[in-house]
Amino acid sequence: MKLVAVVITYFPGKEFLSNISSYLNYVDRLYIVDNSEPSFSFDSEIVKDSRITLIADGVNRGIATRLNQVLDIVVNEGFEWLLTMDQDSCFDEDQFQQYISNILNFKQRETVAMFGIETGKTPQTPSTEFERSRLLITSGSMINLGLVKSIGGFDERLFIDDVDHEYCFRAGRQGFESIRFTAIYLNHNLGTTHSVRSLKNMRQTNRALHPPFRLYYMYRNFLYISKIYKKDFPREVAFLKKDLYNRLKNNFLYGSQKLKVLNAVLRARKDFLSDRMGKQPITSLQ
């Protein structure tokens, strides 16, 4: 199995070297593509490692563009699968070994556009259990490079959020599968959580809160994929809608930037209706 990996970074933390070490020995090459503005200064252990190729130009070009940048390089180099990772994600060794084994032994894997894994609950032991899912996330997923020319690259109009979902939807329209191994676990940071007092029962609870500029992209991009794919994948789009509205609700109820959140939602809808996609100058929302 010819396996190449990419991790997209944005001012990665001190745990980054440890995270990439959890899968580096299992891939033939790792591309680190940096979106930091200005470019991040990586440890010498990373810069000098012959297995690693570092791509950095001091510009935040978004997730989709960076993934396509690597796809353009690797799709014709004999690699079969591309592992896509976030900077704050890592594997336990037994989990990753089972993941590779599951893919190699999966019947008709040539028709699977993307494999993904579990990031929520931790399974007791890794196994071959799986489900069909159009809602895989970028981190921990394996992209079938043999199908990229048929499906196309990632949609750069999205810039960051919903890039992964859109790819799965588009692959599904063409008859290709997206498979999640439900007993393979990825250690993945799902975002910043804050301890707040619930308005329902006044008990302390955790809520995921996002900066307004991220909510802008979440809402605008959801409107975009909903318009394109709602008829084909109504259940999945309904799930994404419910998840998005819960995030917005939490930020309105428990966040400290309520006015900026409102402005983010209004700006997102306006830009979607005006077909202003891609990266947008929204510094007022940061």
C-alpha cells in the first residue's frame, strides 16, 4: 500500500512533533503545508527529516487549496492513498495498524472515495466494524488517489469549513462510497470548549464556542452545500443543519461576542446570496 500523508498547519503547538510521529513511520512521505501568516518556524527535527516535505509561503490559502496543492503533486507519483490530518490529531499505534489492515482487506475498496474513522467515543478494541457515511471529516481520512481524477479535487470556493463533506457528497453523486470504521479511533481536538452554567438547569456544563469568523464560514458554506446537495442527501444535510444551529445557539447564549456572532451570520447569508465565496476580508469578525 503506497501511502502518503498531508497535515495542514496554522501556528501548531508544542505537541505537533509528537502528533505527526504517531503516523510518520507508516507513510512513505509526509507533506506539511503551512497556512500560518507569516510562515511558522518549524523544529529542526522536522526540517531535516528526509521523509518530510515542507510547503510554506506565508499565506493562509485555506484547507481546500492546500489539499489540492498536494493532490496535484502525489496523484501521478504512484501513491494509492492520501492520509489527511489536522495538526492536533494523532493515532495510538494499534489503532493505526488496524486502520491500514482494514483498508487492505476491504472488499471493493477501489470504489471507496474516502475512508474515515471515529473521533467521538473511544472503542474498547480496534476492529473491522464499519458504516457507510457521507459525513467524514478531513482529519484521519484516507483519500483514494485512483478516483481523484474522476471526482475532482476539493472545492476551493469553501476555503475551510465543509470541505470534507462536499467531497463525500460529490463522490456519492458519482456512485462512489464513503466508509467510516467505527471501531478505529483518532485522538482529535474537536474545538475549544468552555465551562458555562446551563440556562436550562443552572448546572456547570461544557459548550463548544467558536470565534465569529469561523461561524461565518460554517454558515455560509452550509448554505452553499445545502443548495447543491439537499435533494440528493436530505438526511445528511438535515444533520449538518441541526449541528450548525446548535453551534450558533451556544455562541448566542453562552459566548461573549454576541453582536459579532450576529454580524457573522448576516454577512454569511449576504455573501452566499451574492455568490461571494472563497476567502473573504472579514477582519471585523476576528
